[in-house]
Amino acid sequence: MEHEQARKDWAANFVAACVAKGISVVGITDHHDAAFVPYIQEAAESSETSVLVYPGVEITCADDAQALVIVDPSQIDLLKKLLLMLPGVMPAHDHDESTCEIQPTNWTVAELHAAVSEDPLLQEACLFFPHFGNEGEHKTLNKAGHQTRFAGLLTDGVYTETPYDQLAPEALDKAFGKIEEWGDRRRAILVTGDSRSETFERLGHHKCWIKLGENSLEALRQALLADEARIAYRDSRVD
């Protein structure tokens, strides 16, 4: 009971921190684990100020790269299905005090993307974001030798933990489909922050405003497709 209350208290504090920082949309992704998402969704539903929670998981792949998989807020159970599909990964039970030991799945990023894209339940219900920061960063696909693999990913977005104004021009050109060997597909860039501290000082530290038409995964998908008009990296919301 005490453990359960501690989770609820943490989730309530997290949502309160989002409200205090003016954050109205947040993605919750943990390594190979989605146990905390329902607590944060419940806290968000109880908040007087609206906070939209996109459930997701962070997956470390066999080719030393990471990806985020985001699902519709109403379809959190799909994350459990995805976690049970991952070869080489045994997810922790939802009520375990700590998450599972973080081991990479036996799938590469390309194999993970293919598995999501080919599954009849997941293919239309998920958004897939490979990590793509500056060349050589930790767990990024932006490394020498990954260009063919990246070009073959039919994704509409990538994510990075680097502030947008610190991304190298070459990294931007690769993500935006301007370097032929990295593919000609434009991919929107989501700038994320890794907010692990109980004081939430990194929450919203890297600015990324997204204009959404509604509270759904499809709204996020449409924002990715029109990123030049609907995603901004500055201190104020998109006009």
C-alpha cells in the first residue's frame, strides 16, 4: 500500500511540475517498461489544468541505437504487447519496486521498426521515433555506417536529447532528407529531455512546442507531417 501511494504521489508531483512549467503535452517513456504510465495518466485526469499524456516506451536495440514508440493515449495496453514481442527482453511486472535490468533487445532498429509496421494491431496505433542527434552521440542512428539503415526507415519523425539550436547543420540535413545517402524523406525532429530527478529541473528544459488539433495519436502524426508549420523550438507556443 505504501509503495502504491508513493507512485501516486510521484505522478501527482510530476503533473503539477508540468502545469507549473506550462507543459500541456508530455510523452512518458521508460526503458523497456510502461508501469508508471497509468499513474501519470490518472494524475493528469485529476489535474485542473489539462495535461495530455502520450504513453510510450524507450527501446535499446542491438545496433547500439535507441528508439521511442508512442501509442494513442487510449491504447496503453499496446505497450505491453510490444514489450512482450521484444526478443531478449523480459519486462518487469507492473508492481515490481524497480524496472527490469536494461539489456538491448536482439532486434536492430530496422528490425524493431519492421515488427511494429507489420503487426496488424500496432502498425496504425504507434509512432516510431529513432534517436537522431549529432553524429556519434550516445545511442543515436547518426553514425557512420547507419545511413542505409536510416534511409530505409519509413518514419515521419526522429527524437533527440540535444537542443535544436545545438544540432549540427549536417544532422539537420540528414533528418530533413537533404543528403541523398541518408534518404530523401523529411522527418520532423522532437527535442526531448530526460527528466529523472525528483525535482524535475530538466522537465521542459529543451523547448519543443507542438500544435495539435486534438488529443490523439493522429493529431501528433499530422503535426509531424507539417512540422515546419506546427513544431517550433522557442520559448513561446506556436502561434
